[in-house]
Amino acid sequence: MRLRTVALVGVMSIAALGLISSGAHAAFTVQTTSHQTITVGTLGTPDVVLSSPGASAGNGTKDLTLSAVSPTGPSFTTGDEVVTITNKATFSASAITQTLATANSSSDLAKQLSICEVTSGYVLYNGPLPEALDTEAIVGSIAARGSDTYILNVYAGAERTACGAVKTGPAVPGTSTAPGLSLPARGVGITITTTVGIGYGQ
């Protein structure tokens, strides 16, 4: 059985060689394969970074502390504090919110303070602090590894801010029209906390 098989293979091999040498058409098939690796990125951690050296702690972290302002007179401003949000993820960040809060919102000082908030060149809010103690949606998104900024300015009286007298729309720096602090608001302090929330598209 084994000898018969060997002989048959030998005949087939000779026939194949004869076809090629006699000028008959011979077709050759070549198979190629390409490979591509796709890696899905991670959400990463957004960082809130103060672009001004006025921060007292937390630059480059999620917990930023702006320098205290003290003492103040009946008319004052903290200055336009510019905060940069950096998206270190490989996904675009969306659903951005800003929440303003204070532990003593019912104090005379809180009731008499005003705040200017600007994002992407538009006034997010400009008016009495108590009415701003809530969550505001910030329109837009932050590209992967991109950044965006917003401005905060707590003030009282006729002071220059990034909002000026504008309540909504494009920000126009100028002098505010808010009243100054009255006597019951003096001699006390307040801590205002701003929390920025970041979501990621699915």
C-alpha cells in the first residue's frame, strides 16, 4: 500500500512540472493579513488649576484654595480669579456644572455680597450672592487633554469686575452697580466654595 501511494505522488509531481514548462497558464494566490490594535482610552481625572499665583494651596489638584481676602472695607473686590479646568482624559468632558455654596448663607455678610461668574467670555451670573448659591450648567465641552477657564469675583460696592454691569450675555469688564456693605456685615467672615462637576459622553 505504501509503495503505491509513493508512485502516485511521483506521477502527479511530474505532470505538474510538465504543465508549467510547456507554457500553460499557472495561477498563484498570495494571501496577506494586516493587523490593527485599538485601545479604548480611560476617563482619567479632571484637574482644576488656578492660573494665577494668587492660590494659597492646591495648584494642579482637584482641591484648590484661593487666597483669603482680609480685611476689607464696605466696598471691595477679590479681583477676577481665573480658574482653569484641565481635562486629562482621552474622552471629551461634557455635562459641566458649577455649584456655589457657603456654610453661612443666612448671614448679613452673605446677603450683601455680590459675585461675578464668567465662562467662555459670557456672564454665567452677576448679582447677589444668595441667588447664586445653586448649581449652574456651563454650556459646552472640554476636549480630551484640553482646558477651559472661568472667572470668579466676589465684590461689594462700585468695583471693577469682569462682568461690569452686565447681567447676561457677553462679558464686558467695567464698574459694578452693587451696593456697598452696611454696618451689620462688618467684622464677620465667610467662606465660599465652588465645585465644578464634570461628566463624560458615553
